[in-house]
Amino acid sequence: MAEPERQRRPRLRPAPLIFEPAETAADPEHFFDLESVEDPRELLSRATELTHAFRAAADRSVEFQAIAAAQLADPRRFDRLTAADIAERAEWTEDYAKKMVEFGRDLLRGTAEPTA
């Protein structure tokens, strides 16, 4: 797909996620009330919406992780962190932390393509 065409496309908006009360979330059989949907067409539709929403949320959270990593590694900060420090905090490998710092810098400059 051509770059200008991708830039013109609006970001996909994930389906709204409804947070579950703690007592129902603690029940391993309960998942966003899907277990109560009896119509398989409706179940497939709602489960697909949730799948897309979770994927979009994961993509966006990775972008925010990268931005935070880039900000924490910024050499202009007096309290900047090394890639090893960032890796330890985020439970990443040091190599992955370095890649995330670079990705975050690209996002901050506006030169990276968003993941979603």
C-alpha cells in the first residue's frame, strides 16, 4: 500500500471495552458476558469485536511503551536511564529495549508508522 494512502486512512477505532466488576472477573467462566450469548452469530460478532479491540489496544500500548522508553533514555534528561535500566523495568531484553527506544524516538519525530 502506498504511503500517502495509508496516511489518509483513519485509525481503526476499537470496540469499547466494558470493564467487568471484580466479582464477575474473578469467575474463570465469565468473560465480557460472552458466555451468556446464545446466538452463535451474535457470539461470533461480539467475540470478533473484542479480538479487534484487544489487538488495537495492544498495538497502542506498545507505541506508548516505546515513547516512554525514548523519553527515559533521552540524553538531555539529567536522570536518563540506560537501555539496561529500561529493560529491567519493562522486563525486556536489553536489545529489545534499544529497539523500543529507537521506535519511540521515531514516533516522537513523527517518522515511524503507527502499528495500528
